Amino acid sequence: MKIAVFDDHQVMSFQAARMIATQIKNKPDSVICLASGETPFLAYHLLSTLLLGEGVDHQQFTLIDLDEWVNIPSQNTGSCSYFLHTTLIGPLKLSLSQFKLFDGIALDLQAECDAMDEFISKRGGIDLMVVGIGMNGHIGFNEPGVSTELYTHVIELDDTTRTVGQKYFAGKTTLGQGITLGLKHLQESNSVLLMASGDRKARIMKATLEGTIDPLVPSTIIRNHSNGLVMLDQKAASLLTPDE
Ligand code: GLP
């Protein structure tokens, strides 16, 4: 795993966009899993600008949703599905066969998990996973203590996630469970990009990069990934021990 620190969120977002665009240029039929959230918002906007502006063939790659809130319909502006539609799927005019998102209101959530795992394995696995990090160290909705051996699963959200998650919704929303790709996907993905920005992520980034590798802090698992990259802005990196 490598670490790259950038001056601010904007510079980091541009580099992230460039990295994702390069993945698509080098392997047009890439399978790319994308997180939602405040952190990657700008990177995705810049990515669509780059792909369209440079005329990169973006008709062959496959976009996969990292996670979704259970019981939240895709039309809800706080859903991950809505986020990916507005940031990338819409602007890039991706065809229906080019993306797979979770249906958070599916009656059979286990079937939803199985369908995602099958979709990924039929395409030969994930080339790049772009993930953020929760205040508790979650990746997607892999909450503290989760098994590192799981593929897609449904999980009870912890209190931090239920509270912090309110920021995505227009009004107070009951958040109970999440559906998410598993840490097994992260370990098997050809490459992983984790982005973190802002002072509020400084403490968890120190634990992620300098604490014990432990499923109690799920993000620490990225340190075992031979092709993992952690991008941070100065604020998120502010508590890291400086290099000797
Ligand atoms: C959310 C999502 C994650 C996201 C993380 C950080 O709850 N489930 O996929 O990466 O928390 O979000 P943000 O970038 O808004 O801080």
C-alpha cells in the first residue's frame, strides 16, 4: 500500500479523477466499484469532465455500487444510487447494461447480495475499488468487527453510521441496515483507492495507517493490499507521524 498526501481536497480529487480515467483508458472494459459520499463527489464530477473532454471511450466500463442504505428507495436524494446517477451515470449517459446498483428496498435482500456477487465474478472480478472511510473506520458498510471473509452482505449499521449518515438526507431518516460489498472484495480487487479529507477524518486515518491491523477498524485491511493507494489531504493527514 502507498500513501499520497495532497494540499487540499480539490488537488486530491483531481488526482483521483485522473487515476480512475487512466484505469478506463488503459482497460476500457474495467470493472470499477465506486463509493458514495462527500469525499468522492468532486472527483466524480472531474472524472466525467475528463472523460468527456478527452473523448475517452467510456462505453465499455462497468460501474458497481459499493453500498446502499436498506429501506431507502433509489429516488431518495440520500441514497447511494441517486448519488451515482447524478454524479456519473447521468452525465456520462451510461447504458443500462453498464452499471449495477443495489436496490435498497428489494424484498429479498439475500438475492440482491447473491446477484451482485455473481455479476462481479462473471466479469472476472473488480479492477478498481474506490472507497471512502467512515468515522468509525468502516469501508462501504463493513462496520467495526465485520468478518474479512465476507462478500456482499446485509449488516446492522452501528450508531456512528446511523448518526453521521443523517447528513445525506433532507430530513431525519431511520437508518437500520446497509447492504455492502465485503472486505473479501476489497482484498481480491486488482487495485484499491481510499480517499479521505478534512480534519474530521484525521483521527481515524491515524488509526487506519498506524494502528494494529484489526477488523475492529475495517479500514486497516487496506494496508495488506499490494496495490492499495490511500489519498489524503493535509487535514486528514494532520495526525500522522511524520517520516523520520
Ligand atoms: C458512508 C458510506 C461510505 C462512505 C463513507 C464516508 O456511510 N457508506 O461508502 O465512503 O460513509 O462518507 P463521506 O465521504 O461522506 O465522509
